[in-house]
Amino acid sequence: MSLRHAVLGLLAEMDGSSGYDLMRMFEVSLANVWGATQSQLYGELAKLTADGFIEVVEEGPRGRKAYGVTAAGREELRRWLTETAPKAVRRDEVLLRVFFLGLVTPEQREEYLRGRAAELAERQAGIEAVEEAVSWGEDDLSRYGRLVMEYGKRFMAMRREWMEWALRELEDPPTSAR
Amino acid sequence: MSLRHAVLGLLAEMDGSSGYDLMRMFEVSLANVWGATQSQLYGELAKLTADGFIEVVEEGPRGRKAYGVTAAGREELRRWLTETAPKAVRRDEVLLRVFFLGLVTPEQREEYLRGRAAELAERQAGIEAVEEAVSWGEDDLSRYGRLVMEYGKRFMAMRREWMEWALRELEDPPTSAR
DNA sequence: CTTAGACATTCCACTATCGACATGTCAAGA
DNA sequence: TCTTGACATGTCGATAGTGGAATGTCTAAG
């Protein structure tokens, strides 16, 4: 149940945000870390309110509701951060397909890997665009957001290198040739 | 809907496997790539059978059912591999928490990162154990499984290095100190 | 003979996620 | 004034995923 904590965390750092504001943060800052759709987000806001972890602190124009985290919400967030263990990612569709690459032709294999590498290049460009666009302040979100961004860069660089290695490996098989 | 294709792919390479056999493959070979629980797996086998992508080719002791991929199944697999685009991962609980690390004490931040690094070391040991235990043959699954395994190693090494960097970054903040 | 443990399947209730749709407000410029 | 586009919230149905329990069979060791 991490969407809940993503919302709670965002709200804790950006008090008085609306669902719409949060949605934008999910799209920009959290895009590669924890995605969310509108329906999920508004649904979670309703549940969090019902559970007493957040509350509407102000109603603005266009039906805008600004939320704030309650004491219970802060406690829940602290509990999640310090007392629960994150579970490791164990799903990667790109890699899953690599596992089955033996089922297609050599040309298709190469096409697949080159295609993924191209996507990666695009995402890399995207992350650099965000990096330049975001005004990095001295607040906590900037501070730790920077760490996450650096991770994203390293991650993509690593994947790129691995793909190049895999392509070489495929055209020139190791030790015992077939 | 990738569980479906993971099952189909596994079955295409290991014809005549039972749900139980597949379950073990998910646990060992696919653990870091695409996880599945029993209930999911058996449910998917039933659906795949209903859709005509696989069929029971043999019934063994203990109610064992050995499955085989049908022509339609092979076609579906080929289609998936060559005509559909994989969607990028965009969920990482470990990183999500890093984003909110500003909400806890410096000691807890460090504890968190060190804890993740320890987990990583464990997983690294695990992957090496699997590497040694698995009999790497010359079949396709071994060939491409090796690529995936190499990815796993690089991934964990990268995360480790990043965590060490992040720890240094936290104790010695960059440019404009606070 | 007994029993532990691997083999093997199936069902269930719950929660999470996705994608599309519906509805409406407000500000600014043509 | 009209229209466009950003702002803003919400509902729905379908599918996917989790975790646990129930049930039973076969084999090998003691």
C-alpha cells in the first residue's frame, strides 16, 4: 500500500496541495519512482480523509480542496519510513522478454535490444530536461529528490551499457560456441 | 498482461511442465524478473487453456497435469515478443522512501540506506548461489538467462555504488550547505 | 507400518491498478 | 462575447495481484 504513503509524504512536504497539485507532482517528480493515475489518486485522498490521516484545510475556487496531514497521518508516515521494510522490485517486462529471446530470429533479437536502447536514450533526455526545468531549492524535497534523480541517471546508464554488452554477446557468443 | 506471456514462454521452452514445475522456475530463474504466486499461476494456466493457447498433454501421478503450447499459443507469444512494446518499470518502493527521507532524523536516514545496502548484499549472494547451482547448458533458456543474470549483477552493483554515494552525499552536503 | 516432506492443484476474499468517462469552473485572449 | 485550455474532482467496470488456506498423493527413510 505505497500509493497511500506517497500521497501522505508529498502532502507532508507540500502542505495545502490539492489533488490536482499532487497529480502534477506524481507526473513530474515521482514519474519514475511511483506512478499514479487520477482515479487512484482521488480515491486515495478520499480514503486517507476517511481514515483521519489527512483533512481538507481549505476550499478554493473550482471546487479546489487543499489538504493537510493530521497528527495521525504524520505518525503513520513516520511508522512507514522507519518500521516497515520496502519490498524489492521483481517485475521488469523488458528483461522478461530477454529471457525468451531464443524464440525469435536473430534479426528480431537485435531489433528488440536496439529498440530498448533507443527508448532509454529518450528517457535519459527526458530526465535531463526535468533536471534543468526544476528549480532545485534547499528544501528537503529538492535535497532527496536530487538523490533519486542521480539514481535514475545511473540506472539508465547501467542499462545502456548492459544492452551494448548483450548485443556484443549475441553476435559473438562466449566460450563454448554452438 | 505479462504473467500470461511469462507462462507461455516458459512452457514453450520447457514443454510438458506442470504448474508445480513452472512455479519452481518462477522462483528460481524468474524471481527477479517476474514474480508469481501459486494462485496467480494456476489461475493463469486455467485461463490459457480456456483461451486455447496451451493444453494438457499428459496426466501424471498426484493429479499432475503436463501442459504444452498450442500453435495459437506460439503465435501469441511471437506476437507479444515482436509486436508489442514493453512498458517501463515505474515503481520502486526503496526509492520512493528516499524521496521522503527528509521527514526522519539523520540517524534514521543513515540506518535506512545501510539497511538497503545490506539487503542488496544478501541478494547479490543469492544470485551468485543460483549462478553456481544452475547447470548452464547450451539451450536458449541458458543463453538468454545468462544475459538476464548478468543484468541482475550489474543492477545490484549499481545500486550499491549509488547507496554509498548517497551516504557520502548526506554526511557532506554539496555546494550550498544548509 | 508410519510419517515427514516433496509434489500438486484449487478456491477465496481482498486490495491495487488501469483507462475511460463524466462533470464542471475559471481566466485570458480573439 | 465566445472559445480554448488549464484547473479540478469524481465514478465505473475490468483486470491484475496478494496471501492464505484447504485438500490430497506419492515416496523414501526410519
